[in-house]
Amino acid sequence: MDRDLESVQQARDYLKRADAAARAFAKTSQADVDRIVKSVGAACTEVAEPLARAAVEESGMGNVTDKVAKNRFCSVDLVDYILPLKTCGVIREVPEAGVTELAVPMGVVAALIPTTNPTSTAIYKSLIAIKSRNAVVMSPHPRATRCIAQTVEVIRAALKKEGAPEDLALSMTVPTLEGTRELMSHKLTAVILATGGYPMVRAAYSSGKPAYGVGPGNVPSIVERTANIEKAVADIVGGKSFDNGVLCSAENSLVCDSPIEAQVRRELARQNAFFVRGPDRDKLLGAMKDPRTGGISAEVVGQSAVSIATMAGIQVPANVRVLVVECATVGKEEFFSREKLSPVLAFFVEDGWRRCCERSIELLHYGGLGHSLAIHSNDEHVIQKFFEDKPAFRILVNTTSSLGAVGCTTGLAPAMTLGPGTWAGSSTSDNVTPLHLINIKRLAREVRPYVSPQAAISNSGRVGQFPEVPAASEVQKAVDAFMAERSRRR
């Protein structure tokens, strides 16, 4: 059979199975859902390391240690966060307003899974779908099909053990563009969770279905003159080298305040970051740039700094964690100013936080609008200005952007799908949680009876005359009393 046709047929078959599972699961109680979520999380935690190894072996990206950490982040930290959430039955009552809210599952979630974070994203999307009583059908990146299927088998076994429908989690084994389009646009698909390259995320938005997507990050990390330089550089180098830089929240540029430039450079060297200069810069560009597309070569994505240097023919010490390239402009003319999905960091120097601010805005507009930004500073005024004025929905303060944006080192919701908001064409600016996968039905009782003018005239006993209208001051008193009582009850 033609591979595209096989993929389309598999998408249809899996959607039917998932829809049946979702319908059977839709009335499950909160207690049972939470029991199942805990069991699935525990099962994934037990195999976090084998799944990480499978991901690295199949995709050729990242490293096992950091992928284990990501798997456990999704199977432990995420579970701890979502368990207290109300996603079943009545989730809120507002007696004074006469309103009751009921959680209703959406149905089948179409989930696009990237090759950069395959097993962790599969765990994450499965858990938030199950917590909200939905089913999920995954379309894996072709270079991560086996490890994602392996992850889903673990999840299905845990579901079966708990007496839940196994088909709440399915992953296509024949993923093609045509099959993925069918998955996203099919009538049985309720909502799409799109994580991956911009073309696929754009296709999700164009499918005619509700979609939560995340695009490129291109995150700038600013080191302002009042920062703790040692910690700031450690956060940046650690974040950029984590899993070889494949997280979309990873730092892509360091914007250094000029008075501390010398100290930052020394600290970068001390923390095993290597500045690539002169002819070596051109060699690195040649190794990283895809001559056909002008984008990042797939050969360098998720590779270590030493491996990338070797590909480029550059001699570096064996302990180098990050390659640093000095830049002066942002845009197509400066290749290294873009998202790089590898431990290669652009280095800018600007005089003062306002110039650092302007540079960070340029970087965000060049492929990271709405995503994330990190600011290292001990000046609360500067921090507040970055919070108020920068076009990013996650402003990370004195922490690594890589892990702070996903909620690992911060109090943000743990998530592997980070919405960039309407600035980047997304329907949300949130870290996506199970609450994004429920519809809310509302029961509303009458609290303010409506009296038509005709009825008011009739009840007044004065046919042909309007009822007496109270003075404006009396109306204002009544409104003030009502609002004061409402505030008191809240």
C-alpha cells in the first residue's frame, strides 16, 4: 500500500478507537481519574531511563542524562501539579451568582510529538489528556516513531492495569504529512496540541480545528550590571547545554551589559564555554547552515558542542559545553541570531539595560515573539520594566530560561507546550495544562427577575402612566449597597 494512504487510514482507524475510549471514559469520577493518572505517572517514572536511551538512540539528539530528567519532570513534577486540579463533575459553584460550573471533556486530542523531546512530550500530553478525561492520538516525528510507540505502550499497560480503556492513548506507527493532516482535520478530532517545527504548527492552526501550538523560542537572556555574574552565567551555560539545547525555551542569545563584559567573558570561559572567532566562525557557519533552506542543518540539532566543533573542523577542549559566537546584528544577515536548537550561543554587548532591552526585542521579533525571555538582575526597577515592556509571556528572573519556562525551576505550570499567545498566532499564552482540555458547562439560575415596562405599568395600577421613577441618588445607593455586599461575600 502507498505509505501516505496507509498513514491516512491508520489515522482514521485510531481516531475511531480513541473516540470510543473517550466516550467510555467521559463519566469517570475525579477519584478514579486521579488514581489512573498516578498509576500512569508511576509507570512512566519506572522506565524513565530506558525511554531516554531509546529516544537518544533513535533520534540521535540530546543526551540520556537530561532526557531522563525531562521524562521524570513529566511523570513526577507534572503529576504532582495536576492531581489537585478539578477536571471532573462540578468544578465550581458561585451561590451568590446562581452559577454552577461543570467540566466536560473535549473528546479526542490530536497530539503532534517532536523529535527533539519525544518521550517526555508523549508522557506530558498523555497525562494532561487523561486528567481531563480525553483520549489522545499522537502523530510522532518520523525520526522518533519507535521510542514514542514504546512510551505509549507503557501508558496503555498502566491504563489496562487500572481498568481504564487502553485506547485513551494511541500513537501512529506510519506517520506521514498526509496522515498527520488527516488526524488534525478529521471530524472526530476535537482539539490539537501542536509541538514541533513552525510549518507543522502553522498547519495545525490552518486545520479548521481548535489548536494549541508552540513555535520557535529564540530566547534572549540578559545579564544586567547588577546581576550575580557567576550564577547568571551558570544558569545560561547550564540551560543552553541541557539536552544539547533542544528545548524551545533554551537560551539562544546572551545580551551582556557593557560594564560587566570582561567579567562575563571570564566566567563563560571558566564554565567551559568556548568563543568561536575568525576563520573558525566561518567554519561553524558552514557546518550549521543548511545550504538548501538557509535554516539550521538537521545534522547539528541536539548535538554536543564538541561534536558540532568536530563537524566544523574546529579544535576545542574536550570539556567544552557551549560554543559562543559574537554578534552585532539581528536578522537574516546574522545566522547566529536565530533559534539554533543546539549548544551554540550568540553573544551581544549593549550599554545599559535600555539598549539590552531593545536588543532583546529585536531577537524576540526574529523568531521568538511571545515565547520567553530571561533577565539576570538585582535591580527591581529593571526587572519590572522587562516584565511590562518585553513581547514575551514568560519573563524568567535570575534562573535558567531553559528549565524555568517549562516550570521546573519556577512556579509556572509544568508543561512541554508553551503558548506564545496571539502575538505569535496562538490561542493561548499559557503553559498548557489539563484545564485547557476541558469545556465548561454552566448552570445559571435567575438572580435578577426581569420586569417588562408593560408589566410594570400594569402592576402600578395607573393605566396609561409610567410608574414612578426613583431619584438617581436612590438608584446609586442601591447599586453601592449591592456591590459592597457582593464584595463581602467573595
